Amino acid sequence: MKVKVTEEFDRKFFKQLAYIHDDKPGAASKFKNDIFKLLKKLPLMPYKNRQSIYYNNTFIRELTFKGYIIIYRIKEHEQEIEVFGFIKYIDKP
């Protein structure tokens, strides 16, 4: 399986990355590297992460990392994992 990142993910991710970079450039670089390391590991166990709470579909999963949720779709027939969502996790009291 290959990992494909959508333009929507890129837009949201790099917007947040720029925000982090304004305060701590080193932290932004580490954050980016850590996220992309995780994305590269997705094909090894694509169903490892929980089913998304935002979609009623077993093929749509979410990976939680440092307060962010990365949403991806497993496309078995195409042998592809499509990463399309990036949101800040908000814990409701």
C-alpha cells in the first residue's frame, strides 16, 4: 500500500506548522518529521488506529498525535491510504 496525502490535508497541516514555527522553529521541524514518520508506517498496519468518530465507515480511521487528529481512508482495491483530514483535538469537559 502507498500513502497519498491530499491537498486539503497539506493546506491544513502546513498552516498549523507555520503557526508552530512562528513560536518555535525547532519544534515545528520535529513535529513535521514525526508526523511524516507516522504516515510512512501506516501501510504496515492500516487498521491499527480507531475508526473515525466523524464518519460511519470502517475504512476511515484516525491517528491521534500530540493533540491533533489525522484522518485517513483505507482504499484496499487501490492499495492506497488516503490521508485527508487534519484537525486540532478539543477535549470537551
